Amino acid sequence: MDKNKLKIAFIGGGNMASCVFNGIVKTRPHQDEIMVSGPHVEKLEHFKAQGAQVTSDNAAAFAFGEVVFLGVKPQMMPVVLDGLKQSGVSYDDKLIVSMAAGWRLQAFEHRLGPCKLVRIMPNTPAKLGLGVTAVCTGREVSAEERDLCLSLLEGLGKTVLTDEAGINSLGALAGSAPAFMYRFMEALVSETVKHGFSEAEARAIIEQMALGTAQMVIHNQDQSLAQLREAVTSKGGTTFQGLQQMTQYKFEEMMTEVIEACLRRTHEFEEMFD
Ligand SMILES: NC(=O)c1ccc[n+]([C@@H]2O[C@H](COP(=O)([O-])OP(=O)(O)OC[C@H]3O[C@@H](n4cnc5c(N)ncnc54)[C@H](OP(=O)(O)O)[C@@H]3O)[C@@H](O)[C@H]2O)c1
């Protein structure tokens, strides 16, 4: 396989596959050939518009790809893997990259036998190139293949090389966490509206506050988050009173429970898809 001129396949061309595809097209020299398969080719027009081939035949995409991204929903995976296995296409030399939550490497091996497998867990800010993508490689994957996979994901944002436990925890802490941040922001927007601002004004205010706060964190690496928080908090002042309420309502304990709940669900999926 020539890593500067790859044949890349996507089996399933939904949201996350589009995101990975866009990242690849954005960051790599335009010498790769890409094929995308899905049951409704008419939904794959945007891939075609960017130079990819599209097909409704998963086996054709599988045969084509040197690197094959599996972009189907976890519950569709058994039928898709069975189809790929039965197609008779040899996959000894293919790098198979799954983005499916709850699908352990061993679950793939149960169905496909030993193969070169990588699990990735992107999050939705990857659409803007601001994602965090956890990456974990199976035992058949060489260091070169791992690095190739990491380079393919560069356009999504940060990548974190980890193990399967790390895929699960980052699934919660980076994958689900944008929903927690949205919820936090929703609550602040509601409070802003309660205090007399229009919805549009409230959203603009809270957006800018969140953006500015994230930038403060990024631009002040020499200070801990606690120091940044303390810099906004004078003892006995207004922010101090607000933070006291967060403590009284056990904010940290709640976040531990939130993450634990995500992980419990992940483990349930793992049992289901084993
Ligand atoms: N979205 C996220 O934030 C996120 C984050 C991390 C990981 N993931 C993982 O990414 C994967 C895809 O999620 P998604 O959000 O992108 O879902 P999605 O938008 O629903 O995409 C799934 C795609 O699979 C296609 N498909 C269905 N049956 C198929 C089959 N038999 N063969 C080939 N393709 C088939 C669907 O095509 P039709 O629409 O034509 O039926 C659809 O394009 C999941 O495993 C999920 O766990 C998603």
C-alpha cells in the first residue's frame, strides 16, 4: 500500500463517515481514491460531488479499499460483517477501521477472525476539525499502519492513542460530553432569558461566554483550571456565592454519576454486541 496514494473505502456513508471523509479530503494530497457504499446511493451524492465513487454494494467497496472505514450503526454491524465475510473478499492486508460504539476488537474477531483492526471514537466537533478522536489498535496492526491511521484522522482535530478502556472513557468524556456542555449552556440561556433578554440575545451572550472561556483555558496553559476559576472568584463575592451553590448541589458528584452512567451503558452495549 502506498500511503500517499491510498484506496479508501467507507461502508456506510452517514454523519460520522462524512466527517472522516471530509477530514481526509481536506488534509491529504488529492491522490487517494475513495469509494463509499450504502443502501441508498442517492444519499451518497455529496461524496460523489467530491470525487468519490459510490455504490450500493458493500462487497465492492470492501474489495476496493486498502483502508476500510466501517461507518454503520452498531446494531447494523452484524449483518454488514456477515455480508463482508461471505463476499469471499480477502482482508488479510486491509486495515479495517471501526467507529462503532460498544463494538470491542474481540467482537470483530469473533466474526471476522484475526485481522488488522483499529477502533476510533470521534466526537461531533470533529465536523469543524475541532474533535477529539480516541484511537485504539488491535494486535495485528503494525506501528506504520497505526501511524497511517492517525494521519488519516488529522483533519478531525486531536487524536488520542489509547486502549479499549480509554475508547470507552473518552466515548463518555469527549463523545458524550458535548451534549453535557450543550445542556449546561441551555440552562444558562434559560436563565439569561428569565432575566429579561430575548432568546437570540441570550444565545449570543452564552455562546460568546463559552467561546471566551474555552479560549482562556487554551491561552493560559501555565494556570490550572482551579487557578483560572479562583481568578474570577473573590471570597464572599457574587461568583463565590454561585459556586457555593454548585458545591451544595454536589456538582462534582453529579458529574461522576453522569460519566458512570455512560460507561454502564457502554458495557451493556459491549455485552450485546459480543
Ligand atoms: N455521530 C456521532 O457523533 C458518532 C460519534 C462516534 C462514533 N459514532 C459511530 O459512527 C457510526 C455511524 O454513526 P452515524 O451517527 O454516522 O450514523 P448514521 O448517520 O445513521 O450513518 C449510518 C449509515 O449507515 C448506512 N447503512 C445502513 N445500513 C447499511 C448497510 N447494510 N450497509 C452499508 N451501509 C448501511 C446508512 O445508510 P442509509 O441512511 O441510506 O440507511 C447511513 O448512511 C456508529 O457506529 C456510531 O456508533 C458516531
